[in-house]
Amino acid sequence: MMEEDKTTNSQQVPTSLEKNEAPSASEGIPAGIRSIRDLIDQVTGRNLQDYDEVDAGYAEQWPFPFLALVGQQEMKLGLVLSLINPNIGGVLLVGPRGTGKTTGVRSLIDLMPYVYESNCYYGCVEEDLEVGGMDAICPNCVEKIARGEDLSTLRSARLVELPLNAQLEDVLGSVDQNAAAHARMRVRRGILSYADQNLLYIDEVNLLKNEVVDVILDAAAQGSYTVRRGQFSATYRSRFTLIGTMNPEEGALRPQILDRFGLRLFVQGLEDVDERFEAYLRSKAYMANPKQVVASYAEETMLARDEISAARQMLPKVTLSKETAKLGLALIQKLGIASLRAEITLFEAARALAAADSRTEVTLDDLQQIAPMAVRLRRSTFMQNYFDGQKMEEEEILDAITMIMKAGNE
Ligand SMILES: [Zn+2]
């Protein structure tokens, strides 16, 4: 095994995964995933397929490669589905410290789909112009329009990380006292406006101040938000996919916040000893030479990114039949879940899964695969007890009404 490591490390420019995978102990365990198709095949129990090789480019940064993550199939599937379909409503990763939640989220950077993003410091986009006219964009962008230039450019979506201890002003934006006297320019853009069309990542969301969480969730739900400071106000778009992590050991999440995350992914420590050792070797190799590890997965990463783009394009064509939907709803009803977000997430994630599998119709298998991630942590014992208690009271009320009416009629 050590000989293998040496040959692997001696190669400068890796050309394929087989020859250059990070030092590996994986003779006895199944190979990792090499594409989103692999991931789908593995979670659905299908066999692996062959792949055409594609040209690879080097990324500027070197996040741990998504395809090099060992195990954690549920986390990987949930994260990929959230890239394919933003209507899933965000993802919450629940698990103890040190299980690779943050590594998993950051590894998405190289898989990000392409989006149109503002070229302007103040976040002006073409839609602002369409909706609010010239007053809704900054003077620089008015000039750009006059010159026939675009206000936004197609580029890779980004992962915007909310800093720990983020304050309300950082998130929403703040008044820039020194700026020019144009309403839009008096407000410094906040993190939320930078997150538009991107992924917003909140580590330890359960430790964030309530007021900050509320603002973020409102902006995510509405897709835009307005900052008002005295006579100045500015509206920004905030259509982002929210990804949060929480370690239940460090405090609970308010139920109303928990409800607003779409998929809930459990991320536990790897149980298989071989997998754990493989994960250790890969992280050791990554720490020694991140660039090389990233390069050894570059081709597969590019392919996975193309697969995600293709699934995104296919998504509008994916349908869910009424019969299939009814079974999903029956499950949610059986579990006594009140929130409509349960079925939105279940159905939208199932559609994304079908698209990732190049199918235009959601099957029962899709629903079965997604259901645990969509419905867990949604049942409320409090509400259940509350309604049970209320049901008794309702019966007493009806009995009393019947009795009094009867007496009145006699
Ligand atoms: Zn502008």
C-alpha cells in the first residue's frame, strides 16, 4: 500500500482518476462516486456505468473535491438536489462536530451551476430596470444602459458564507454616509444581496441571533428585501439557496426556523472502519497537497458539474402524477405533519432526483428515496398534544350546545 502511495505522489499532473486518485486503501470497499450519475446509481442501488472523459480546467481555489468525500451518501444527494432545484427550499445538515458538514458544503463550489449576476457594486440587474425604471438603478448603470452594456453577466454561482457573529447591518446592508446622494448608493449592500442566485451558507445556524435568522429567512422566502434608513431605501433581490448546519449538542433550533429548511440531512460519523480509514487517507493527502488532490478529481468534477447543469435544464419538464403525489400526501398525513413545506420539499426534491436520473416523471421510488430527508424533524409533539386536547374541548362544547338547544326547544 505504501508503494502505491509513492507512485501516486510522484506524478505531477494527474490525467485520470484510476491512476491518480488520492492515496487509497480502497481495495476492499466500493469505489467512491465519480459523478452525480454514480451517486444516483449508488443510492438507488443500480450498477455503475462507464464515462466518457472530458477536458478539465483548474479551479482558482482548492476546496476538497465533492467526489472525494467518502460515504455520507444522504448528505451528498441532498446537497446536489439543492443545486438542481432551488425550490426545495434549502438544506439543513444536522450532526455532531467533525463529521464533514462544512467540508461537504464547501466542496459544492466546483459543482455550482451558472447564473446571471450583477456587475454593479450596488447590485443593479436588468430586472430592476424593467420593474422600477431608471430610478431603480444607480447612475453608473444608467450610463451602462445608454452605452448598451449588460448589467449582469453569466458566471458560476458562489458559496456565500455568513460570518460568525454576523450583525443585522452586515446582513441587510447599512447607510454609507460618505456616498453620493443617490438613494440606491446611500445603502451599502449587505450579505443577502451578494447571496442573490447563489448559495448562502450558515454554519451553526442554531447559534445565530434570532433577529438575524428571521431577516434571512424572510428574505429567502420573499426573494427580495428592502432596506430603509430614514428617507433612503433600496430593494435587493435575494433568491438564494440556504444551507445551514447545526450540532444538536449545542442548542436547539426554534421550530418555526427548523420548518423553513427544506431537506434535513443527518450527517453522522462514518461507521465502516475501511471507509473511515479511506477518509483519513484522503484528508491527509489533501492537507499535504490540496492542489494535487483537486486536480486528480478535476475531470470527474467537470463532468458532475455538466450533469447538474443538464438536470437543471431538464427540471421544468419533470412531472409528478396525481397518483404518485397522493401517496406522498398520505405519508405526510399519516405522520401528522401540518406544515405544507413538507410536501413542497418532498415533491420538488423528488423532481430534482428524477431530473438527475434523466427522467421526466417522478416515480414512487423517487418519493421513497427522498421522504426521510423531507419529513424528518417536522412532527411537533406540542401541536399534536395541543390538537388532541382541543379535540376534547370541541366535543364538550358541541355536547353543551346540543344540550342547551334541546332544553330551549322543550
Ligand atoms: Zn448599478
